[in-house]
Amino acid sequence: MARQPSKGKKDSARGDATQGLVPLNLDAAGIDVGSAEHYVAVPQDRDAEPVRKFGSFTADLHRMARWLRDCRIKTVVMQSTGVYWTALYDVLESSGLEVNVANARHTKSLPGRKTDVQECQWLQKLHTFGLLNNSFRPPEEIRVLRGYLRQRENLVATAAGCIQHMQKALTEMNIQLANVISDISGTTGMAILRNIVRGERDPQKLAMHKHSRIRASRQEIARSLEGTWRQEQLFVLEQSLDLCQTYQQKIQTCDQRIDEQLRSMEARIDPRSEPLPEPRRGKDARSHPSGFDLRGHLYRITGVDLTQIDGIEVQTAQTIVSEVGVDMSRWKTEKHFASWLGLCPDNRISGGRVLKRGTRRVVNRASTALRLAASALL
């Protein structure tokens, strides 16, 4: 009977999956990021304890950075797990380390790790042989601008929810103001709502707040303001109005921060020697709602007028710049950029037949902005 090889010999015969590969990053470390603790692995010859566990407090992160420098580590890799990696990224980057963030989707199907210790060791090994792609992360000034703009989006969305609550309260009292004016959050609508909250119930007096641009007559507005005036709905209206006004103030404060950040960014062109081109016909040439010249800011920091492109409005250009930045050299070709946006074809072909057509599903605000710009041209 033939002798069966032992389990150890079978594993030895199988060999290492990375055997024969040329190491590209000899001074690499891998980090398994968690909410409360991080596991870090360095090469075996760098420390008597090549895998260590660190807490998530700021002091722990600085202690991790010092240990990595003592181990002569130059580059580290971690997965983009929620938002837990962002603070760690900033600390390690400020310590002079090259920080790489790998997409968790690209590593979750790879074999070889079952625990946190094995995970960080596997990441370290893959990074040593250059098998992980670094995710795009814009420079610091763009990240600051992006933070302000995303906060503004959240405030606008929350304020819109308050407006919907006001609209619902009015409808339940059979106040048909929305049927005679297009936007109850405009000048006329907000003036009428503030007067209602103060206690005014006379439709004729409320209709006196009509702005000259409102097409409906005062008589039509007065007729729409005849309702049941239920106390509980008036209470909802009052609170929703107060919240809406609060959020509007926060939006204005956020706009001031955006203006300051745009002014502080390095200029790529001097508008005095190369003036901003005239807006194209049909383009929105108005300034930012807060009053500052958003189009001029974007022209100065990018060196081009993005609004000259069909479908690109000022707000769309602002979103693209805040998400992508102004350094396009981060992508090798325009095809790589389209792939990052998730706008390139992702056809599934087998046996010469196309099984599925479409694009990859990505969560990318720049991609969404470009899709909306394209749909506006249809």
C-alpha cells in the first residue's frame, strides 16, 4: 500500500501563494482597523513582537506611530473600514509615514485570514508584494473644502425636511398656500408663516406680504389662507419654522467657511491678467446664494472655467472640485479616471456572449454630479 503523505508535507508541497513574487515594499506594515482597537503587523525581523494591539485613543495612535518608526517602517496599509481609519490616517501621515488605504471590497474575498491578527499579517504580506491598490484620497485643503460642502448638504436636506413638515401642517389645516405660490420657503411664504405663528389669522392682512414677483393676486392668496387653524398643527408649524430658520442660519455660517477656504487655496491663474470668460448663454451666471463669487473662486483655483462645458453649472463644478481636487495626475489616463468614477462599461462576457451590461455600482458624489449634468442635456 502506498504511503500517504503527512499533513505537514502536503502543506509544504502546496507552498506559499506569494512564493516567487518580488517584494516591492520591504518596509511595509499592515493594520486591521477596528472601532475600539487596531492590530498592527510588521515584518518578522523588525521586532520581537511583530504583531501588536493598540487602542483607538489618540495617545494610542501616536504610540503606534512611534513603534512603527522604531521598526523602520516607511509604508503602511489599512482597509477603509467605516470612518474609523480617518483619524489613524491623519496621525500616521503627520508622522511621516506613507499611508495606503485599500478598498475592503478588494480584500474581503482574498483567502488567508480568519482573525484580527491574521488579517493584519495578511494585509502586511499583500502590501509587501504590491498586491493592493491604494484608494484615492485628495490633499488636505480639498478634504477641508469637501467637509464643509458635505455639511452644507446635510443642513440643506434637514431644512428641506422642516419645510415638508410645515407643508403637511398647512395641508391638514386646509391652508392651500402652496397652490398659489410656488415655494412656501421663499420671501412671501416665510413672511406669511412668521405672521401666522405670531397669531395673525386675518387672510387679508396675511396676503399683504405678497411680493411683486408673485403672479397670484392678493385675493387668491387670501382665499388660500382660510383654514381650520388647529392648535396642534399650529404648534407643529411653529416648531418646524423655528428649526428651518435655525438651519438657514447654520447654512449661512457654513457658506462663510466655504468662502474662506476657497480664498485660502492656491491660485493656478491670475484673474487680473487672464479674466474670467463671459458665461455661456443659458448658463447660470448668478453668484453663490450667500453672495460670494463661487464661479470666480473655482476659475482661480482650477485655472479653467468648468462652466463652459455643456451641462456643468456652478454648483456641479463645485461638487466635482471638492470631491476630485485639481490634480488630475493622480490617474494615469482618462480611462482610469472614468473607472474610478464608475462610469466606464462593466460588461460581463462569457463564451463570447454578453451576459450583463452596465456600469459598476459606486458611491461617488462626483460621479452623481456628472450623471446629473449629462441628464440635463437630454
